[in-house]
Amino acid sequence: MSTAELVSAGAKTISQAVEFTGIGRTEMYRLMNEGEVAYLKHGDRRLIPVTELRRILAERLVSVGPAAEATAPRSKKNGAAR
């Protein structure tokens, strides 16, 4: 993905990124420091492109489908999935 594509949807501050993703502030800094999340430097500020935040969420998405349902915990009472 080009730089232009990466920033085309805008960027969020760390506080905004934390609110947008639900990922904690410490975890967000860890992801940036380990190079798992691209970010922009604007003076002393770090800004994370919205496309990066969406990518993080997509990578952490747990699929709910036949495979997930097959491994869902069963209720002891009637054997049905919770």
C-alpha cells in the first residue's frame, strides 16, 4: 500500500485510536514501537492512519461460522451451545 493510500482516510491521535479500536494505550504504543502498526510523526505527536486501525481490527477479528460454532462451549444442562 502506498503512503498516499495509507493516509487517504485520515489519521487519529493515540487517544482517538484507543477509543476507535478498544485497544489499550500501552498496547497501542507497543504495537507502534515493535513496528506492527505504521504511524506518522508530526512534531512530537504520533498519528495512526485510519487504514492501519482498520487493519489491526480486521486481523484480530474472530470469525463466527460453522468452525467457531463447533468449538463453542456447551451448556451442561441441555448440551446446547451458549
